[in-house]
Amino acid sequence: MPRLPEDQDSHWEVVFSTTLLYKAEIIKGMLEEEGIQAVIVNKQDSSYIAFGEIELFVPRENVLDAKQIMERAASDE
């Protein structure tokens, strides 16, 4: 499971959270196409997938751009 580098935890922020891995993967792909590094951290319980969240992190300096990209994609649906 991907993890944020421990020394860089404070440089990353959650921009999306879901219980569905495929949604996080789609958004990660969109962000990476726009040149924004993104990391998925799956915090779901391995025994009970219904418990826990999947979080998508981006570097703090890319948070606003990432949110704008996600908003544009949502309005295009």
C-alpha cells in the first residue's frame, strides 16, 4: 500500500476521500495527467472493506489546482 514519506507528511494534504478505490484511482489519473503528483492511501480495514476511507493526497502547493481540476471534471459529468 502506498504511503507518504514520513519526513514529508506535513507537505501533503487530503483533497479527496471515498470508500470506493476505483473513484480514487480515476481522480488520481486525472490529476497526474495535469502534472500533479498524487498518492492514494487506503485506510480501509482489510477484514471489513466497509470500514475506513481511501484518501487521495497531493503536495500542499498543488491543493488549489487539484480542487479546481476535480470541480471542472464534476461539472462536465
